[in-house]
Amino acid sequence: MSPSVRPAAMADLDVLTDLLMRDAEQRQMTDPDLWTLKADARAQISAAIEQAMESENPPFRQRWLLAEAGGAVVGVIHNILLPVPPIYAGDFGAPGLIMEDSFVSDSAPDDTRAILFAAAEDDLIEAGAKVLVASSIVDGPWASVQTDRNYAPLTLYLARTGLRTQAAAASVRKATEADVPAIVGLSAEHRQILLDLNVFWKPHPDADARFGSWMARSLTLPDRDMFVAAPEGEVEGYVISQPATALHFPPAHDIAATGFIDDFHHEDLQDPDHIEGAGKGAHDLFAAAEAALAQRQNDAALVVCPAAWRSKKAMLEAAGYETALVWRIKR
């Protein structure tokens, strides 16, 4: 018999924590270095759920749905309404994101995963989502469900462990406030490429001003490093390395030694299909960000790459990165 689905409540905290702990353990098995578990992983899961459910003014909407069969809870799926970053237009409102920290037990009916996923979609649409995105580890148990429901790769998150410190190339230096206008110009080029790849990334009309303000502020934040590539004085690329966040790592996982690179663009990568020349400028710039993460005692890095940006993906793979996480968008 197919399972029934209902929203989780505080009374379900223990069983919900058990399921998500098993999910975290399963994820850790795919890459123990990237998906390291915290010593108090179970307590962290429970605390995160409790905080989300009891908050009177949460930063974003999130919900857990439970599947029940034979009088027992046999699965859970987690979804959120994802706030739109200020440099994007957000014409369709906050996208609905079905998170990777979702789990179905071995004893569940065969159709549980598909039924849970469809219920999560319906829940997000009812909450106002007009665009649906779903996350999954590579070859994870939810990947085939997403493909079956007409989701296609949108964003790849590539990872590498074993980062090492190294001297920066002569063409790369720390960014300064004087570099912000050039960085904004390169960001505009970057945003146009993103838009050409998928309208999901349509920029906000005030994107330049907003990005410039964020770059100026980022220069003052002590938890990150900003670099530019300027081999002959003119800035050809920029990159920011910073700590990983809970958006990509469920609360059971220890991200204290994991860095994150999102803002990264170089003229070598302006053709999304082909790397310019040997791509040395882009590689040297990226290597500086990696080294900065290692200097801050990070052993692993997670890097954002649009799925259709083949030249950037090829550069990252040449640097030893492999896709760890995929966000797919419903077509």
C-alpha cells in the first residue's frame, strides 16, 4: 500500500531526527572527507529542526513532510523557499528548493520516494513557488526521481579535499577598494553569461550597484579573501574564498574545515564552451583562492559552477575537482 504524507510537527522531533541522522550517515559514506559528521550530529539536527519550527520570524519558509505506512514513519523530505540574492531579478519570486537532506527507510513501500517528492512539489507550489529546484548528491537516491519528474541540471557544486598552501602567481594579488569598479565590470560580463545559459539567472536592474556595494563590504569582512588577476595592471578576473554555509551542508555535517568559492570569473572563461588558450590566468587566480582557504586551515572546498558552463567545469576538473552536489530545475 502506498504511504500517506503529512507535515511534520514538534511531536515528531525524535523520529524526524532519527531519519535525518540516517540520511547524514548515508551521505557521509559517499565522501567521508567532505561530508564529515559532527561529534554531536544528532543534537545539531534536533536543534536545527526545533529552531525552524518554533521561530516566530524565520528568515525563510521551510517544511519537513513525513511519509507514513503501516502505522510507522518511513520517510521524510525537506523543502524551503529560497530567498533571491539581491543581484538577481527574482521575477518569479522565491524559488522552491527541495533539499538533499531527505530520507526513505528500507522498509518503506517502493513508491514512497516518488510520492514524497510529488508532495514536496505540491507544498511549494501552494506556498507560492513558481520555479522548482531540487538538490541531490551525485548518483544519490533522489537523483533518478528528479530526472523522472523532468528536472535538468542547473548548478553543479564541485568539491576537492586535501587543499595545500602555495605561493600566488605573480599575476595575482589581493583585491583592494580601487579594484571594485573593475570587479563590477567583470561581474556584469559574468551575469550576462549566466543569463545566456538560463533565464533563472536574470540580473536585477540595479545589479551593478548592489554587487559593487557587496564587494566593498566583502573587503572588510575578516572571514574571506579576495583576489584579482592583473598580469599587466588591468584586472582580468576576480575570486572570493570564504567559509562554507549551512545552505549546502545539512546541520549534521562539520564544515569548520570546508571553504566555499562562488564569486569567481576570469576572461579565460568568458566563452562557456571553450577555455581561452591554456586557461593559465584563470587557473592561477583560482589557485590563489584555494591556497587562501588552506592557509585558514581548510582541508576541503566546495565550488559553484553552472551546469552549462562547460569551460569552467573543465577548468575545475583539471584542478582535481569532482561534482559532489547537483541542483536541478524543473522544466
